[in-house]
Amino acid sequence: MNTISRRHFLKLASGIGLGIAIAPLKLEAASASALNQMWQQANQAPLLFDVTEYGTLSVADYPDPKVRRDAYDLTPGWDENASDLALAVGSCIPLSWLAAELHREALETRYQSAHDSLLELIGCPGAVMKIMANTRKNWGDSDCPVVIQEWLENLGPAEFEDAVAAVKDWLDTEPDWSSEYEYFDDWADGQRAALNFFRDIDLDSLSGINIEIIEGEHPGSTYYAAELVMHPDEANAIALREGIPLRFRSVD
């Protein structure tokens, strides 16, 4: 059985709900005796996980995202210039869906303006429709990421401000859970936080606390989780006996 890395464990746990606050720099520089003291303190206020009837683990009392801003950590400065906005869109799939809609709306506005101008100029609706059909093909497909990327990078000042406003409104609204959940950031909710915590822990060092990482139950599955494969009371007994600052509680 491997030896648990107390420093690494505390670094991860202090960021997601451990009952004591530990500054990362203090933890990195801590001597062996200081680290042991922190470990003892952590065992007085251990990291608590909720366990469903299926064994799925979530960090207890972890705040769930209310709006998209809680679920997606966009590139810093994304709203400062067109290039960084394009970079943020390229790194967040649900945001790319919004960008595609904005592109469609922009094309529709552009199309209608060009159509009206041509109709006024040549006065023949049939000819205008033919010209506009060919022109629209050259404006690009809103479902093509390359088209969206180029469009965003070349937004004028007014268009850029409109796009930023639309993204901010999008960030401040509730996500579509059914279509977006799988794209949330790694630490966006309690289940993801538990999964990524145990992904980064050497599970063989937990003295027999049996935890498995599920990376999709079957091909195409979006279920990713850490699961406790034993009764919570049994896991708690091991954690208490071995001095590991983890506790588990059953939830409905």
C-alpha cells in the first residue's frame, strides 16, 4: 500500500471544503513538523463527502452553479479585445453555440440591409433574390468554427461591444442543464469537485477506503464520477483509524 502525500492531499482538500484554511504558499513551505500539525488539525475538521445510494460522491455543502458564470471559467480578459473573445469562444463549447447564434443574427441583419439596398437600386425582386442567394453563400456557415473564429476576430468596435454584452447576459443566466452540464468546468459543482479531488489522489494510499473513478459507464455515456464502493460507515471507520481527514455521509 502506498503512503499518502499529506502535502498534496491538504493542498487539494483546502480548496474544496476542508474545515481549516491553509494558504498554498504556507503549505508548500511547511516543515515536516508543521505539516504534521496541519494534518492533525485537518482530522479535527475533515473533508466531508455526500454518498448517494449508488455510491456517487459529491463534496458536501458545495455550492451548485446558479448561472453560467459559476459553471464556466472563461479566459481572463476575454471582454477586452476581439482576439481574446474569439479565444474564449473556442475554449467553451456552449459559448460557441451562442456565438453561432450571434453570427446568424448578424448575417440576417446584413442580408436584409443588402437586400433592401439592391432592391431600391435595381428594382427587380427576382434579380435581387438571385444575387443575394449567391452572396449569402460567400458569407460563411454559422455552424463552422473557423467561420465564427474569423468573424469574431474581425469585429468592429460597435459589433464587439454588442457581442460582449450578449456574452455577459448569457453568463448571468441559468445554464441549460440537459445540454450544457457535461461541459461545465472541472470544479463547477460538488460531484465534479469530488471526481477531480480523487483523480488527483493516489487511491492506493487511502488504507483500504475503496473509491473508484468512473469515466463513463459505457461508450457515449456522460456519467463521470468518483464512487465509494463500500458502506460509508465502513469507510469512516478506516479514515478514523488511519487518521485520514475524510468522512462520508449517506444522502437520499
